[in-house]
Amino acid sequence: MRAYKNKLAREGKLIEIERDVASEYEVAALCAKVEQKGAPIFFHAVDGTHKVIMNVLGGREILAELLGTTSTNLAHFLAALSESGDQERSKGNIVIVEDSAAKEVVKEPDLGELPVLTHFNGDSGAYITGGVVVAELDGVSNASFHRMLVLDKKRVAARLVPSRHLFNMHREALERGEYLKVGIAIGVDPLILLAAATRVPPGKEFEYATALKKERVELFKLDNGIAIPHAEIAFEGFIGEERAEEGPFLDITGTYDKIREAPVITLTKMYHRRDPIYHAILPSGREHRLLMGLPYEPLIFRAVERVARVRNVFLTDGGCCYLHAVVQIRKTEEGEAKNAIVAAFAAHPSLKHVIIVDDDIDLFDPNRVEYAVATRVRWNEDVVLIPGVKGSSLDPSSQNGLTTKIGIDATMELGAAAKKYERVIHKHKVTTQVQSSGVHDSRLENDDHKPVQENKS
């Protein structure tokens, strides 16, 4: 994280705020105000002395540059990487090292020494949002993100989603009469952040990180035996039987998630660099949406690839980068678009709405997608409704976790019928000059049109 931050600063790609700002509300408010510029934000003096970085992966362009691809090619790039077998070849590139800069200071845990942010007025307290939780059970590790509400200087309440890997590991440990040992890393390499946010087979997060980085990933062991990546700040601890209320918390939809009983992580040791940089993710901000939503794009891509010639996938901004998707295919047979709808919902269970478009439609342009819906959809034939299914608990319109999912086939008919969908596009050269006086001199070099008269108004 530090090397990446320094590189951004050298290249002039880092927004830096040097004045003193408060960890309670003010940092989050400033981040929300400037994050739309797409650049990472570095606070030099939070609560007087602390350093905080936010919006590290605040846009598709930033991530694409790190990966060596383009922002429009991310789904295809990541889908190919996932299927390429690179993860298997990456096993030897995970190296356990003895030392780490994170061990410069080792002490009793005290969360009060960190600038843990309180983000919004309705929050139940200060939340750690950028921490990667690492656990191991029966030789299989897991690295994942979990929001953590600070209870006191040594305890946090962590949201563990049922059926996810860490939830299952904790349940299994308790059934054995054991506590689950964990490590928490804050301020790690940006591509390790992406790996920890991605659904990969159990125990494969760090192998996936080596494939993303195209180089080895170093881990170091905490005193409790858990191996974590190099970080600015780290904790060791355990998840036992204790539970506490967690929430309200503003989640990806920009609305508050409900209060739940959540497992408590008890911290037993704290590690950090001498001058640590604390990484925080703004709830419902650009970085939150990218890390939570984008990893589903390659999953949808690979699922649809089994039933159609998929070209691209995009989880839309208007759908919180999570609930709505557009899938671009090159249709060869009727019915493929509906198969693609079913495949997309299977790949991303929280998906609520998907539109399938032809490959002449720019799926990143909402106007072109709406055009496809307006001109290529017959509502009585091209809509798939699936009522009464489990959706996202973060969707405020869901009732008891249930929702209705909708898929729209916005593709053209094949064969002779396709002729009526052809769009007329101007391909003639147009020379246009705009003078400072406001006079427009336009001449169409076009055999089909007469020259346009000069507008002297």
C-alpha cells in the first residue's frame, strides 16, 4: 500500500489533504465530496497526527492500469485469468517470510490508537472497513472483507455473511469446541484487496493475488500462527462464542442495513509500522462498490460463456454496481439470450435485474442500452420474471429476503427479420469550424445532401 501511495504521489495522481480533519464524520464527508474525481485520497493529519488513505481502488480505470488492461476489458481479462490455470502455477509464488515492516511495533491491542472512522450520523459507532480478515482451519485459509464495529479497545463485532467461507469456518470451529484464530491486515497491496474481495475456491485468495500481480506474494506469520500479507497495521485474535449487536451500517445501496447479532473478534496483539497509514473504505463509495461488485463480472462472464457467445459484462452504476447488470452477447440462435439471463442470475445470486444486448450496443452507455430496450423488446415475449426468490439482503425493497428478479432480452431477431433493426449511421466526412464570433461554418462533403447555408444569426 505504501509503495503504491508513493508512486501515485510522484505521478501527481494522489489527492492530498494536509489540514487537520476529524475521524468522526469529517474524513468521510471530504472523501464523499472529492472521490468522484476517481483518484485516491491521502489525509496527512487525521485527529492531529494520523495518516489515512481512501479511495485506493476508486474506479475501473485505476484497477485497469494496475492490471495492464483497459477499463472496458476488465470482465474479459479477469474471466480469462480465472480460467487460465495461472492460480495452480502460482502456488510456488506464495512465500512465507520471517520479517515484515508491520512488525516494527508489536504491543497490546488498543483500537483507540487508530483513526477508525465514524462515517455517517446514523452509524452505530466507528467501523473498520478496509481490514482483510485471514483465518485458517484444517490447513485451508481464507482472506475476506468484513465490516467491523469497534466495541472497545480490544473487541470488534464483525458481520459474517451466512454460507460464506469465514462464516462456515467459524461455525465448524465452534462445533469442535474451538475458537477460530484470525489475523487482520489493514493497508495491504491494492491487488491483494481485489483478491480478498473475489469469490475464488476455498483457500485460493493468495494464489489468485499472485496471478493478478504476476509476481510472488509474501506472507508473514503472526504469533498465533496465521499468515497474513504485509500491511501497515495488523492484529491477531480469535472469534469465539461471544456475540454483540452490529449496525446500523450504511451499505452499498446507500441505505442502512439492519441491526444484527454478530460474532465478536477479540484482539490479542497489535502490530504496525512506526508511522502507519490507515486504509479506510467509504461505505457506499466508489471503492466499496468496485470491490464488492466488480468481482462478479468475470463470474457472470464465465457462466454466460457456457450458453452463448458472451462479449462483455457490466454491473451498472445505477444498480449500485451490484444489483443490475448488462450482458453483451453475439447471438447465433434464438433463445440464447434467455439462457444468458438464467446463467447470470445463477452466477450472482444477489443480481436483481439483467439486460441482454447485442454486440453493436455499448453496454457502458445507458442511453444505448435504453435504445436497445426501446427498439428490440416485445414485452409479452422478451421478459423473464422470477418471483419469490432469494435476493440481496441489502436491497431495501426485498421482503424477508425475497424479491422478484427480471431479465430482459433486448437482442435483435435473427435472419431476415434482422433487417428492420438496422440503424442508419452517417459515414460521410463532415468539416465543421466554430469561430469565436459564434458564426458556424459547416459544409457537408456528401453526395446525398446539399451544402448547408451559413448561419448568420
